[in-house]
Amino acid sequence: MPRAAAPLPPEVTAELQYLLRQKAHIERTLARARPMIRLIRTELRQRQLPEWLLLVPLVESSYRLDVISHAGAAGTWQLMPMTADRFGVPVTPHFDGRYSLPLATGAALNYFHWLHGYFSEWPLALAAYNAGEGRVMKAIQRSGHRQVYRLPLPQETRHYVARIEALGELLSHPERYGIAPPDLGGGEELRVANPKHCSLQRWGEEMHLDSDALLTLNPAWRSSQGRVPSPPCPILYSNAPSVQREGKQKIKVVFPVSLESLHDPLQLGTARGLDMDSQGPLLDSPSVKDPLRLHTQPAPLWR
């Protein structure tokens, strides 16, 4: 986890006490999300990023694919439109890649990789994911220190970092806290296809897969007939058997669910993402070559 020192900061201790009252909910959420967790864990290992980043979508969306916040952040990683655009995730009326688990995960992990390189500390990187790196940098410059819980940041952001750290403490010591996280090896297996065409309906017909099951896993498709981006447009599908209907199936549109309406006890607020336009072109500094590190092999950040 981002913090190994003891004793825990008071902010983390307070969040830990709150989470101890939510143990049953945490266990159920992790059990439901096991296939998604395994898929994201594979991406983290390939990028040599710390596996505790799996806790971020737990706090952002409880591993829901189809949610949108009142501020406009969407999907499992709660990406804002500007963040999605910066990291090459298409957002159109017919296809919103923030609801695509493969596309959104790639964007979020690219962002976290850059944030850690920029701030050199994971608590600050987490704060920047929630509040924007420009706001965090201004808080550091204004206060003259880098201790995340003492920075003049929104209360939501301090709670956000503390909750993720508290979840790491809780799940790292399940016997100590009396929680029983599920074995991540159970549940169905999710796979990713990369078709040459961006038609969910056509691909489903070619693979003889149920359209409703496909759409549940791929809410990025906002229309069955509208124009969608050119590849890559990865399709998530399950190895679990589904009822295959006869004849041509029409993909239905599923509208996103309001995150706030779920009243999920793990959620705090919206990740605002990149805020370069309002805080300065941090990513475009001439002193930083390939600032997002999209074209270079990432170095190990956490062991």
C-alpha cells in the first residue's frame, strides 16, 4: 500500500473505523467484481504498477461499468471527458469509451503512471487523481510541504486518499480486522476481443453470443446503428454460457445509472482528473519528454 509506516495517521484511522462497519458490503462487492479485478490486475502487472491500485475503482464506482456521477465522471474509473480525451479514449454520442473497461483501465493506469512520476509519492498521486494535478501542485507550493493530509485540498480529496489507504490496511490484515475477502480465483472469466470492425452487434452475431449479455459488459456502445470509432474498440465478453437466441438480435441502448442514486457506502465523490486548462499545461512542459510515457517502457514503481 502507499503507506507502510505505523502508527496510521488519524485520517486513515477514522476511515478504517468507518470501513469496519461496512465489512459485509466490501466482501460482497469484491466477490461480485472478481472477474474485473483479475483483468485489471493483469494490466497492472504488465505495466509494473502496484496492485493496490485495484482499490481505486472500488472507491470510485464499486466496480460498476455503467455509472455516471452528477459532475459527469463516468465508468468504472470515473473518468471526466477531458481526461478521456487527453488519453485517447473516444467520447461520442454513439460510443463512450469511458464505459469500456479495457479503454478506461488503460487511460487510468497511464494517468497514474504519469502522476507518480510527477509527484514521486503515491498519496499525492491519489490526491491528484481525485482533485487534479494542478490543484495539488498549487497546494504544495502554497503550503511549502508535501504531506497530503496537511495540504489545503478539498475535504473530499483528503477523505479519498485516507479511504484508499484504510482499505489497503483492512485487506492487508484480514484476520486482524475480522474481514473475509473472497478468493479472487472464483467467478466467470472475462476476455477481451479486438475486432477489425467496431460493431458490437455484428461481432456478437459472428460469435453467436447473446446481445443482452454483451451489452451488460460493454455499455460504451450507446447506439446499435450509430457511427462508432475506428478500432481499437475492444469488446469484453464472458466465458460463462448464455442463452443464444435464434435470428438476428438488435442491440438495445442501456442508459447509465446515477452514481449518487446508488447510495453506495464506499463512494465519496467525483474524480476530476486532468485540470491542465485551468491550472497550467503541466503535461506539456518542454523539460519533460514523452510526459505520459506512452512510447517508453515504464520502470518499476512499487515492489
